[in-house]
Amino acid sequence: MHVGDLLQIEGLDLTLVWGGENLLSQVISGVTATDLEDPARFLQPGEIVLSGLVWWNEAHGRVRTERFVSALAEAGATALLAGEETHGAVPVDIVNSCREHGIALLAVPARTSFRAVTDVVYRRQWGDLSRRPADHFALPENVRSDLGRLVDLGTDAGEILGRALAPFGTPPCYVLTSTGRTIARTASAPELTAARAVENLRSLTGETLRVQAETTPYDAWYLHVPEAGGAPPRALHETAEVIGQYRHHHHRRHSGRRRTGQDLVALVSRGDAGTGALANALESCGPLARGPWRVVVTTTGGRLAGSGAEEALGEALQHLPSPVFAVGTTPDAEAVAVVRSDVESALSLGEPWSLLHGCRPETPLYAGVSAVTTEPTGLHAALTQARYALAAARQSSPTTGRVTSVEELSSLESLLAGIPADVRAIFSGTTLGPLARSDTASHHMLLHTLEVFLAHNCSWARTAEALHLHVNTVHYRIERVQALTGRDLARLDHKLDLRAALLCR
């Protein structure tokens, strides 16, 4: 299949932005979907690259564009298929850079999904392969026939992987997600921890091939052979194509499960659903019908909040020892999961979250986790708890992302972190009065004295020592604070008010 063929396929509605006949006649070897700013390590020669351009913004457009497009050129990519949904059109920076580096550029309209493009390429490639003479394949004809049958039957990925590599002695080989979760491995491949698997994927040893599918950076699959030479390169490419077909069939078979998950999330979000409706929705989700449950809410940070959040949450939850959950999205671009969870055990998402962060380091990823509920009617309240914990996570870790559960909100500071920023600002300004509204050096000095005074349990002597002041000076400053705020620091409730106001600044 050639790049130009994509423009002729009815239903895709792709538009040529830039590229001559010489570029359009290039053969497509595969597809990679990515929004990494530097995707170099995941690209293979001859691939077309699908990107929603999430990495691009006007402020840093030229620098990021050069990094992205030069990575495509160096890897030998044949074309960039740029989604128009994010920015409305392909930015001029990207057009110019593709022209400079000799990369064909096609625009993908918002109505065309990346999956549709990927499926077209896969179907054409699979058909082309099946029509080639047998001696053009690395995999024997009987193996290819068996693999097609196993994929159609929905056979386990491990069995498919083993059958594909059997003619070559079944070397150690893995199918891994971008967060190091093992989808399948051959019998000779030892078990890997997720962290070790991610290290292997990012190392320069062995062979790593992207399994082609429409994915986000959080849920991509890779075929990984730890030692180079374990199987002929062509055989590995053919095996990766088969695994891609397996994933496509797997996705189609589980489309009903995804619909029931979305229906459950929509019902929980409403807040007015009765016990019967919730019970029926849970029953439709199979094993999830039996509680207790927790609710998890996830979103990404930045201008494109929520982008990839559902895929990230699903991938994180798959790392749990016994993952039973349903996931969906809300109109506010939140990803919400109802997860079966024992009362005694916490929902441990710390390690998966750090691995997810490594997939897209420039995009903070946040999650809030509710307490356990044992009744279906408690799921909406659990969703409210999870959203509050999510807000606390965003406030406490604005640049790197974080998971926070409501059980962790055990201090005044952590509790206040979940309050919306505008509410915090109003409370702080009202409580601190003139101290909050003035930029004078004297008022800054009074606020600092108040902070130290409260931090030392309102001890005059220790405050004076910490500030290197005379005790009488501390008395004078605190009296000024009390006069300006109208609060009496001899009263516990007023101390708490002022402490909360300082934390809300």
C-alpha cells in the first residue's frame, strides 16, 4: 500500500496538505499513533505516523514541531497524518517543517477516527501478505494459516505468540504495554516486573516493534525480544502484525463490555438513579455486580484536560492483582471507574501511576479515589468523594500528577487542597482582610510573623527565638494582626480560621 492510496479511500476523507508524487508513491510498512513530543524510539522505517498534535502549542510550536518532524525524518517515516480535531487545522509550523524534512503531510478531519485509518492499512497489508508467494514470508505457510485461525477463534495471545515463533525455537519474547504490563510471553521468557519491562522497552538491546493499533501513549503494545537475533526480523514484523490483528479482534469482541461500563458511569454520575437501576447496571458488568466498590476519577492536566484519561485509567487498573472494573467518561472529560475493592485493602495505584507518567512526562495525570461503599446507592457519593480527592491531587502536585485517596486527607492542609481555587481565594481574602489585599512590606512581615507564631503553637518565646526578635516585638506584631483581621488568637476557632486562611493563599 502506498501513501497516495490513502487519499483515494472512500470514507476517510483525508486531505493532502503537502507532498509530491515521489512522496505519495512510498510504500507503507505500518502505522504508529503517537502524541509524544519526541517519538523517535517508537518509530520504524516506512511507517505512517498518526498524531492528534496534542504536543503542539502556539507558545512552543516551532521548537516542538522541529523535534517531532525531525524524529519522523530520521526514523524513515513515510508520512505524517495530522488530526484536525485538536487545533481545527494543521498549524503552519508543521506544514513548513514537513516541507523542509521531506515528509508527506495529510490532514485527518475530526469526523475520521485514527482507528479507521489504522484498520484500512491493516486490512490492505493483511490482504497483500496473503496474496504473496509463500517464499516471500518468514513464517511458514502452515503457521500463517494456523495464526489466522487462532486470531479468529479469539485464542489467548500467549498461544498465538508461541505458535508464531515455534519455527525459530520459540525464543524469549514478550508482548508488553507501554507501562510494562505483560500481555503475553513465550514459555522461555521469564516473568518481568512492570518496572523492569519498561526498562527493557527503553533500552537499546534486543528488538522492539510497535504493535500497530490506534492507541494513546498510555496503552500502546510492543513486541519485545530481549536478545537480538532470536528470530529473523521479517518474522518478528509478521508476528507483530498478527498480534495487531489479535488486538483488533479483541477490541471488537469486548465492545459490549465497554458500552455497559459507559452506561454504569453515566448512571452513577446522574445522582438520582434508584437502587434497581444501579443494581441492573452493575449486573450487566458481570463480576462487578458483587461489591464492595470504590470509585476512581482521572483527568490529565494542561490545556487539553482529559486527553487519554480513560485509556490511562484502564491501563493503571489492569495492573491490580485482580482487576474487576468498569470505566467510562463524563461530559467534563473525566474518566470514571467503578472498581471492586475489598474493604480491608487500599487501591494501590502508586506504581502504575509513575509508569503512566513516563509515557507522557509533559502531561500531568491526576486521580482521586473514594472510600469503599457497600451499597449501589452509595456510588454517587463515592464519585463526589473521588472528585474531591482529585482536586486535592491537582492542588498538591500541579506539574507532575498524583493519585490521592480520600483516606489520605487526614490534615487540614490536605482537606483544604480539594476546595476549588476560587473558593479558597475568597475565604483567604475575607479572613485575612487587609493583610491579604495589601502588597506593603509591613503587611508581608505581619503575615510571616503570624505563620511562624501558629507554627510554634502560639508560643511567644519560641516565635521570638525563631524570628530573632524581642518578645515584645512579637507581641506588638500579633496585636496588629488581630486588629487588622478582627480575630482573637486566644480563641481556638479563630486560630483555626487564620491557619486555614494562610493555607488557602
